Amino acid sequence: MIKKLILGTLGGLAAGMVLSSIVFMGLMGNTVKTWMEQNAECLNEMNPVGWILGSLVMTIFVTILLIKFEVKTFRDGALTTTWITFFMVLWYGIFNASTFKAYGWDWLPLDLLGNMVVGAIAGGVVGWILGKIK
């Protein structure tokens, strides 16, 4: 299980970080930039170490779940992780939208969609890796 956890996590982490950069800095870049300008007073400068550690924790969690669910294909990893991401980001988004002015209800669908796409592909990569490891 340790080998699966390490390799699945590394593959999912790499895929997720590349994809989240593409989605949130590329495809949604103007929307994110506008949001950051509107909420500059409550933002810290992004620390890449925090971004990497947060992504690592999330990827370890997803990899453990996919191992426990006995996922062994890209398709199953993508589908399973899409549902995990949907409910996790939905909970987080509802909590934040109802608590913080900077995270409005208009941001929730964008956050949900962006994270579901990233989660699906990264989870697919983890599922594929788990299927290749004996």
C-alpha cells in the first residue's frame, strides 16, 4: 500500500498542480485577477510552499480513498474523484459564501467547476497509476 500511496500521490499531485494552474491562472485568469483586485485588502501574497503543502494533503487524502475503493482505472479514478471534489468544494464554498464577503455566491459555481475538472483529471491519473502497480 505504501508504494501505491507514494506513487499515486506524486502522480496526482503533479497532474493537479499543473491543471489547477491552467484552469485558475489560465482559463479563469481574468476572473481570478478581477476577484483579487476587488479583495486585495484581505489577501496575503501567495506562498508557493503553502500551495504545494495544501495540494499534497489533498492528494494524499484522495489517493487513500481511491486505494480503499480499489480504483484501478483512469475512468474510475476520474469519476470517483469528481464526486469527492464536488461534495468537498460544495461544502467549503457554501461555508465560505455564507461567512466571508470576499467569497461570494457568484464565486461558488466557478470554484466548484474548476476544482471538479482538476479533481477529475488528477484522480484519473491516480486511478491509472494504482492500476499499474502490483
